[in-house]
Amino acid sequence: VRIDVSGMGDSIAYRAGQFAQLQVPGTDVWRNYSFAHPDDGRTELEFIIRLLPDGVMSDYIRDRAKPGDRIALRCSKGGFYLRPVVRPVILVAGGTGLSAILAMAQSLDSDIGQPVHLLYGVTAAEDLCKRDELDELAQRIPGLQVHTIVSQPDAGWEGPAGLVTDLLDESMLSEGDADVYLCGPAPMVEATRKWL
């Protein structure tokens, strides 16, 4: 979902990894979504939102959303954001958790001087998004490696199959001196924490 904020008098400031609260139009319901890009002065905010079979925001987007709709925002929220990079970095994303992780990766300088591993896992290959942007990041930042995995692949998927934790490797951890950021479903976060 992209939201045009060019008409706002005050600019929205946030750190890569933080989230905004969006009010579902026509309701009193608010939902939290991470910014899918760093605060780089653009006039459009982008959020990666999974369409669930039944959900207040999912139903709105699928059934009623149209260009020009107004959406109330509460910005910027959360203490989850990229800290200064001083050692190797591992960015772990599950599903739409890619939003915060992508924003962090996009905020990195091309001459970062540290290895960065971005691990991205989804349930089905059709759930993979932003692949072009991930490829561009890997080209722009020589020290960044993108690893993707699908837990329930179909016959067309040619990459690794399994859970995002299957992508973790001790060599990424620099003997324990690395920064790890996790964003995704609670079971993925817990499984990654347990692996670490």
C-alpha cells in the first residue's frame, strides 16, 4: 500500500525499522505496519500488507480501497530500528516482516565495510515480494548477500526449501560479534532466537 503524503504540512520522520499506525477507513480500528523504505524524503509512504482471508484492513484493501482514499496515520512508532553498523549484520525477515528489514537494508551505505546477510523466508513462492529491489540492493552494496527460502515450495520454485532458520550459518555470526535484527511472525522470531 502506498500513501501520498506530499500534501502534509509537516514531514514524517522515522528510522529504518520503525512502524506507523494506519486507521482502517470507515472504522475505529488501527493496524501497525512497518515502513518498507528508509526516511529518504520521498512523498509516498509504502507498507507491505498481507491480504488475509478475513481481516479489517485486508477486507478494506481487497473490497473498498481506491485511489484518493484518505487514511489517518500515527507516526513514528517503536524502538526497533537499525543502529550504527560497527560489526557484521544479519537481517532476518519472515513474510511481511520484510518491510522493516528492507527499509534497514536500503538505508545502508554502499561502502558499509561490514558483511550483511539478509535472510528472507516465506510460506509459498507467490508470497515473495520486492525481489527486484532485493536484487538491486545486492548490486549496490557489495558486502550484502540476499538469501531467500520457501517453506512450502511448488514445482516452479528452484531455490532452497525450508524455514528461514535453515539459512542461518555460524560463519555469518563472526564468532558471536554480529548484530542480528528479526522481523516477522512470532514463531519465526522465536525459532531464530532459539537457533542463535
